Amino acid sequence: MLELLWLLLPVAAASGWWAAARSLERKETPPNDVFRGLNYLLDEKPDRAIEVFGRMVEADPDAVDIQLTLGSLFRRRGEVDRALHIHSELLRRAQLSAGQRGRARLELGEDYLRAGLFDRAEQLFTELLELPDYRSRALVRLLSIYEQEREWQRALDACDEVERATGTPMRIVAAHYCCELAEEAVRASDRATARSWLDRALVHDERCARAAILRGRLELSDGNPAGALDAYTRVVTRAPEYLPEVLGPLQRCYAQLHRQADWVTLLRGLVNQYHVGSVTGALAQALREREGPEAALVFLEAEVAQHPSTEGLRTLIDLRLAAEQPARAGDLELLLRIGRQVTDLGPRYRCDNCGFVGRTLHWSCPGCKRWNTVKPIPDRLRRNP
């Protein structure tokens, strides 16, 4: 909505002059079509708005601001070819003011970006960096182009400029760019460079779970479980929302270090603090291995009664099923299958910004393109009071 209002400000400002000029020329009542078009836009009826502004352009081909808005509306509706035609033709006019020419170049750059013509869009946005009125928006669009073309070094270099121009903190985004560069280094078998990029990521954002997880993977694959344990513990203490992502690797670290008792102690503390299904299931499994199924059942029955979760219930049914006689196991097997379907087929991640859900962890949301907003869905079931 804010972008839409920004789009319409020039139209609203120009409408007074336009209406007065036409009134003097034709001695008619000033037209109110522009206000009708604005109302349609605010009511989220872009097709009706396009009809109104289209008639105005036909009546007055020199109404530059209205043509700019009309082209933008075509782009928003997906008719990029028509938007490109309008904005390209406007730029060919010699009589445009400096402000109108700047906005026409901005809109044409947006058209190219929407059409996937990144090289042409980048050229226009780079030119607009010299115009103070358009610099901040051009920087943001250039950053978007670098992301889509996976030019992570250029994106990282642009972060400071974007932050200065817009006032938007970029430390979290910069950390993810460093992680992208680290993953490229890993693919190139340059592990020293990968570690350097991960260190830089944590300088930008000390809570960056992605950097800690990647560092843990590197250390585990290099046979350094102690270093991996330090990295994964960073997630536990600084980004606990990503706990489900590190429980398995953490267990391997403790096992390789022969510290299974410490693993159980850690899980007990996490269960008492968070009461989420993944931790409940991990502690039940650890108790089953170290102290036997009866100890795991005692823990699960108490935990699930107070803090029910899908994973906790599934693990409890699994343990009960193992203890039952085969003739009495039918109902429990059915419940176990249902529990597995719920956990195995349902969404595992949700974007905090746009609500996108999926079964894969994306560090940049496929829906809203925001970084670090997709997180594991907490496995907790509502308990009746």
C-alpha cells in the first residue's frame, strides 16, 4: 500500500494543475477522473483504475505523470510489454523535466527488472544513483538484482550503501551473503576461505544460526567433534528457534566425544525451558538407550500430559507399542501411523513475515524474499485448561 501511495503522489499533485488548465481552456467543470482512479486503486480495483487513466491519456497525451502511473499499473497487473512501451516512449520525449525523466528511468528499470532483463535494469538503476531523489530506491533494486544473479560479493559490497541511504539495518542480510560465499567456497573445496566467510558472517550477526550450522558441518566432516559442538551450541544459546536443525548433529558430537551423560543433561535443560516436540523425542530416545524403555515412558507420560506435542505423542505410542502384546497392538499401530503422517507429511517451516509454509528450510523466503524469516514450526499441541 505504501508503494502504491508513493506511485500516486505525482498524479495527485499534478491533477490540480491539469484540471485547472483544462477548465480554463474549455470553460468546463474541472474533471474528477483522477480522483475516481485513485479511489479505484485504494479499493484494490486496478482494472477500473486503468480504464480511467487510459481515457485521461487519450484525452491529453501530454499528461506525463498520468502516463507514468498508467505504465506502472500495467506492470503491476503483469502486462510488462505495455509498461515497457509507455515508459520507453516517454523517455524519447525531449520536453520532459529533470524530475519526470528521472521517474521515467526508474519506472523503465522496474519494467526491465520485472521482465527479467537484469542487465538493462542494472544499467538504468546505476545511472539513477547520481540522482539524490532516486538513489535509495535504485540501491535497493540493484541489491535485488545482485541477489537474483547470485553475485554475492557485489551484494555484500552494496549493503553498507543501502543501510546509509535507507536507514534499514543490513547486518542480518550481510551475514547471509557471507554464508552464500562460504557455501561457494565449500563447493570449490576451499575450506579455509569458507571458514573465513563464516567468521565474517558472525561478525555481522552473532545470532546467525546459518553460519553456526555451516561451521558445525565443516568441523564434523573434518573430524573435529569438539569444534562442531562449539558451533552447534551457539545455535542452542543464541538462536534456539532453530533447535530442531541441530539436535541430530549435537547427538553425534556428544557420542564421538563419549559424553552421552552430558547429552542427557543438556536435553533435560532444554525440555524444561522450551517443551517442544523435537527435544522431547530426543530426550526420550536418549533415556531409552541409557536407562531403558521404562525410564523413557515415565518421562514421556509426565511431559506429554503437561506439554503435549505431536512428536512426544508419537514417541509415547511407539514405546507403548513395543511393550504391548501383539494381540492388543492394533489401535496403537493405527495411532502411530496417524502420528507419522502428521509429522512426516505436514509443513515443517513457516515464514514469520508472509506465512509461507513448506517442508524445506529456506534461508531466503520463496514467498516474500526476506532473509532469516523461515523457521521451524514449534511442535506444541494446545492443551485444554
